[in-house]
Amino acid sequence: SPEEGSSATITLTSGTLTDTVTVNWYALATTLCADVATMKAAGAEGYGGDVVVKFTGEAVVTFIESKMSESTTFFTIEDATGAVNIDAPYWVGVTLGDKVSNILASNEELAWGIQPFKAMDSKVTIVSRENKVTPQEVTLAELKANAADYLLELVVVKGVMLDRPAENFAQGSCKITQGEATANINLLAGNPLIGTTKP
């Protein structure tokens, strides 16, 4: 068979019409990843699209967002070692709380310090449904000082004070304070808090 980096010329004929195309390709090794931390580390070795991984562990879908059409999905999976974003251009049929495995994906360019991946096909194994991930309890100061340790993971910050320019939550930014630490929470469209009363 042709070697990596090879090209092939293909002639296509239909009736009296003929066209010739040249196809170039190269092979990428697939890294098997038993947990999310290994997956993220493997993806960080490349520059976007040049690392292929197969997630063979089990992780729970903690965030999901439909994109421009119902056939594409953007979701986050989390296990005990961390969390990672998966951009799925093919419908993979996952819902919040699904425990998933066997995701073939390639790394994408870093965005906001996050190593995302793009699913390479629609084959994702759903191990079980309606799973819960217990958020880690952290202080706001810890979260701000070590943000990279918590990227994409579910966390809970207790005992915060909210600013109250309005009685209800709205899409956009909301300031919170815990002791001396302050931060902004950004509520994206579709967040169930939007329109509810601030406590």
C-alpha cells in the first residue's frame, strides 16, 4: 500500500465526461486514553488536528449545547481526572447525565486555555443514562488562584453574595463576592437561572 505522505491520482469517468483529481494524505497514530486527563495531555502535544485520540474510559456528559442545526452538538464530559469539550459535527445522540465511552476525536486549537476536541464520527458508546457528577466544593479565592485546575469541571462555591441591580437573573454577567474575593458569573442563553429570582 502507499506510504504516509503519498498522493494518488484518480480518474473519474461518467459517460463522456472525465475528470482527474489528486488526493494527498498522511497517517496519524491514535492514542488510547483511559481517562480525560490523558486525553487532554495528548491533545496538548499538537497544534490542532494533528493528534487523534480514542477515549476508552468512561465520563459523564455535564454540559450540552445544540449548535446551528440539530445534527451538531457541543458537549463536555467529566471524570475523576478532569473535563474536556467535544465538538461533534455529527449527531452522537448524547444527553445530560449520559456516561459515555469510545470517542474517536482529533485535537483542536487551544481556546481560552481550553484544549477542545472534535469527534471524528458519530460512534459514541452510551454506557448508562441519568448519571450525576457531584460538583467539587471550592472557595472563590481557590477558583481564581487555580483556574486551570477547574476548567470545564462542575464546582460549587457556597456562601456568595450576589449584586442586586435587578431582582431576577438575566443573560449576561452577574457579580458575586465571597469574603475578599469577587468574580463575575456569565449566564449564557438557555441557562435555567435566567428569569428566576436572585436569592
